[in-house]
Amino acid sequence: MRTLALHQWRRNKGSFLGFGAIILIAACMLGSALTLLCTVGPRYTALADELHTADVDIVVPRTAATADVRDVIDRTTGVAAVEPHDVLLMDAQIHDFRGTDFAIRTMITDADAPRTLNQTRVLATAAGSGDLTIAQYTAQFGQFAPGERIELRIGGHDESFRIAGVVEEMEFGNAGSQILAFSAPAARFARLERAYPQARMTEYAVSVSAGADPRAVRSRLERALAQAGTPVAIDASSVRATRMMVSRLIILILVVFAVLVTVVILALCTFHIRNIVETDRTDMGVLKALGYTGQMISHAMMAPYLLVCVGATVIGLALSTLATPAIGSLIALQAGFTFHAQADARAWLITIAALAGVTLLFAWIGVRSLRALQPIEAIRGISARSQRHTVRPLNRMPGNARTAISLQQAAASPSRNLLVGCMTFLMTLIVSFAATLTYNAAVTPDNLYNTLSTETPQVVATPAQGETTEAMQRIRAIPGVQNVIAYTTARVGIDGTQMPAFVSDDFDATRNDIRYEGNHPATAHEIAMGSALADAHPIGSKVTVSHGGTALSYTVVGYIQSVNDGGTVCELTNAGYTRLDPDFAHSPHTLYVYCDGADTARVIRAIESTCAGLVTHTTDMERMRETSQQMYGSIMSAVSLAMLILAIGLTGLVLMMVVRSTIVRERRRFGILKALGYTSGQLMRQIAAALMPATAAGAVLGALVAGMAARPVTDALFATVGVMRSQFDHPALLPIAAALALTAVQGALALGFATPIRTISPYQLITE
């Protein structure tokens, strides 16, 4: 049997190498996905434990942080330990954050205060002294380094700091928690406290009891402290889910495409083995006549596949150790914690077992016919398959001789047609999906950006006290300004959870409609809920909304999405929010200014010149949009390019094995045709033409399915990160173009792989 296995290897070495190459691709993708799945979560947990990250963080105004509040926290069910700290909490704009102004809530802590919970680890320090320490996410994503200066606009004033160092912290992590953490030395912290007394807060870091749910404990604390007010209330579970968003999406994409590649592998494996059985049927009949059993021959035929599979899988896993760190660096950038991907024994074992197992299964399916093989019939050239499938004679084929031969060859192998058709179908789906990603990320980048973000104008203007209406009128009169709306982000409490509330009377005038079901609020008693709250609050139901010491009832009229907020968000009208906070009617309302992107700088200059004294600050949001679009576009373009290369590579490998197998099986027939006067070029074109019907059928079916399923698949993919309404466009021409391109590429590849026909000599076949 060892001799038979070696014979199979020598005779079909090229096919085995092609099979191994496809296994290698699948192993690399599946190994990377499983490595991330097995290591990212444990690494996050290990860092959180190492730095003693609190399970719940509650922030209350310093004036409300009394002994009674501490007593309420201590007596709350599930609370095991509490550690209070003085902090500053304010809305700030970080200048030159990746090339633009970035508005976000910031928390500044006293770097010299001792901490048991929420510790940090120093990653880099500046030479000399500094007066602000920044988190790893701010340093990497915002492109800041120790020793450089960072400017924060706080309360209408610019504060400049020299960066003392970069630390790793697991309390807030990235911007998904809606807070960025900083720390300042005691002296600078004290000066900031005196300069911004309204920002003085007390943070209660809470460790929960074993087995307690951090989300449930946070909700209890928010309800218990409703009178005191909780500007910030987060729990470790929610923060973790937000930070791991990109990791989950990447793992899902890798697994899906590894499965698609594996499907191609299995179909190819079964086809190749059945082809060998048919080609070497006489030899196997002789082996059976000599006393070898069908099981012995089957094992000998399956052995090369298993060895190639295991070898290629190990090589693919080794290559995944080069690809995984690159993916890990992207995860670390988004999640804001240190992660260096390393090989994981569990991922390797699962990948080897999975690929080897399915290869053995489908190889066994391919050799099943050997058990029923009768030696006499095999030696005589009689097979059950030939009796079931009779090729139509040439004189009954339509067209001239060349057309008849091509049609006969196309119908000669149903298994080959099925393999080529299925492969073309899957590759059309992959290329169509890649084209859709590229179109929405690079050609129309607003689509991807709007899918992952909320409303983003070109300019955000902050009016002075009492000047909102006048400022809006003057800005609207500036040439180039297309629209101005009042759109303010406030905070309210629902079900014991503090969340952002988008407040406006002009939701229908926004450019990015984040509503995915129902309506926007239109009256003072209506509210639209975020996706995370949809299950608990059906449309038409009543929900209690609180702010400060006021709690009022609103009617749910619709649902909205917000990826960055994890779906924990709501919409209210100006009158609706004024019911909760009467002072809001007289407070400045943030103005969203819309114009052409190219006119943004000119419009900002016009606002600053015509609205001096009416507007205290303007923010160029177009620069942030462009920066984010470039980042998203480069990532998605890289993913699309990788999928395109994968599709063409798999197509080439499968066609190589199919065409070479056809040439080996039909070698004598091609020699006879050459003796009759057919040239090598004509026979090569016949082989390519024989594959065209199956290729065209697979491409057409793939284009139809891609056209119908593109939106549901895209929606399902982005739903894993909280997107309930995708803004993607799905042009019908993309699947059609993908199908036509793949058909042309497969035709060219088939011609190229058919070149061994040139070496077939009629004289040599006669003398053999």
C-alpha cells in the first residue's frame, strides 16, 4: 500500500500541490481567526485583573459626594469594595487629534493619588518633566508622543500640557466609552480644580461581589443615586463589549471566508479522487484481482490527501503567525490595550483536526465506489457510471465538428461541471462582496462613515449665551451654507442608565438618518429609543426618563442606532428635553452647519468674521470625517484586495487541477484529434470552451444571488457591531461586472493551464 500511495503522489504531484495550496490558505485564515478568538479575550481579562480594574465606575458631583452617598453605595446589593477619588469631568476638544479637533468628555485624575482599583501601567515616558499623562488609545489613535504638547479646549479656554508619558489603563480604554482618561500631577491637578470648579467630581470605583453582574450593580447604583446625579456610570462588561467590537467583526469575516475556502477544498478533493478512480479503474481492478481489498486501496489513495492536508495546514498556521500580529495591531489600536498576537496551541490543534477531519471525510466519500468495484468489469472497462451516463455521439450534436466536439466535451463530466459551477458561484459572491465594500468605502466613502457614525455636519458652531437664534440666522445667510440646524447632545437617565440624548426639532433635516424603525420624536411627549433599549420598550409604550431630580413619562415612537454608544441612546425634541430641564430653553444650542466639504474652511472663516461675539467656538468636523474615511477606506480596500486575490488564486488552483486532470484522462483522445489534423491551439480552446457552460451558469447564479442577498448579508455583518440600518448602496452593475470579469479570467486561466496539450504526440501514443 505504501507503494500505491507513493505512485499516486508521483503521478499527481501537481494536483496535490494545488490542493495543498488551497488548504494552506484556509489554514492561515482559520488559524488567525481561532488565535484571535483564543487570545484576545484572555489577554483583555489578564490586563484588567493585573491593573485591578473596577467592575463599576460611578461619578457624582463633588458637592453631592457626602457620607450618605458613600453609605448608599456600600449597602447596595452586589458591592464588595468601594474606592473614592477626586476627578475633573468636563466636555473638551482635543486639538490636532489625528489632524483635527476631537470633541469628547474627558476625565482628569490626580496622578499622585494612591490607587488600589483602576491602576495604570507606564508604557513610555518623556525626558524631563511633564504635566499630563495620556492613555495608550489617545497616543496611538490621536498620534501623540511623550514630550510633545497636547491642547485641550475646556470651558472656552485652551489648556496646553506637555505629555509626561503614556500609560495603559483598562477603565475607559477607547472613545467607545465616550470618555478619555488623563492624569495630571497633584500641583497641576489642583490648579485645574481652581480654574474649573464646576468640573469637580468624585469617582467611586466599585468592585462587585463574586458572581454579581456588573450591569445589574450599575443599574442599582444609578437608581439609588438618582437624586445626587450620576454624570458617568459605566460597567466593565459594557466597556469590554464596545472595545472588542472590531475584534469580533474581524474574527467573523475570517471564519466566514475560511469556511468558503474549505467548501472549495472539499469539492475539489472529492472530484479529484473520483477522477483518479475513473482514470485508474483498470489498474485498481487488477489490484483487487491480486487480493487487495477495497479498504486497502482506499486507505492508500486517502493517505496522500491526509499527509498533504496536515503538512499544508502546519505551513498555513506558521504563516498565520506572520499575519495575525498585523491584525492584532489593528485590534489594539481600536481597543486601546496592549496586544501582541502569538501562536496558540488550542487554535493550532482545532485547525489541524478540523481540516484533516473534513478532508478525510470527503476523501472517503470519493473512494466509496472502490468497495463495489468488480475486478472483471474494471479490467474490461465496464463501470456503473458509464452505464448511467452515456455521452451523446458527435453526429447527434448540433453545429459543425468543432462545436459538436466542444459540446460533447462539456457534457462528458457532470462532476467536473458541478465543481467548476460551484466554484464560480462562490467566487462571484466573494468578488461581488469585495466590490461592494470598495464602492462604499472608497468610491462613496460617506456611506461607510454614515453607517458607523451618527450625525456629522461639516462645521459645529457653539453660540454664546442667548445668541442661538441670531447666530443661526447669520450663519444661514453666509454664501455656500446649505443648512443650519440646532442639534444638541445632552444626557438623561432611562432604566437606571445614563445615556446621551440627541435633542433637536430638525431630525428630518439631518444628512444621516439613524432611524431604522418608526419615527423621530415630533412633540414634547415623544421619544425615539436606541437599539439596545428596543426590546424592553416597544413602539407605543411609555418610558420614564429622568434628569437631575425630575422624572417624566414619554411615548416611544421609533428606534435609532448609534454604534459608538452601543445603542444606549435616545432622541428628544427641544420641548421634550425642556420638560426635564427648563433652563435648556435659555441655554445655547449647538449648531450643525452643512456645506460642501471643499467650502468648509471658507465657511468657518466667514462664521468667525460675521458672527464675532455670537459664536464662541467653531469645529471643523469635515477634517475628522476625511481622516476617518481615509482610515476606513484603506482598511476596507485592503480587505477587498485580499478577497480579490483570494478569489483569483482559488480559481486558478481549481482550474489548474481540473484542466490537468482532464488532459490526463483524455490524453489518448487528444492524440487522436491531433492525428486527424487538429492543432494544439484548437484543442486548448476546446478545453476552455468545455468549461464555459458551467462557468457561465455559476457566474449568472452567483450574480443573481449576490444581487438579492447583498443587502441582507451586509446588514447581518454590520449588525454584529450594533448597526441596525446600513447606509450602503448596492448597485446592480457590481455583481454583473464581477460575473463577467470572473468568466473572462477563468477562460484565460483555462487556456493557460491547457498548454501541456502541446506535448502530446500522436506518434508517441501509437508506439506506447
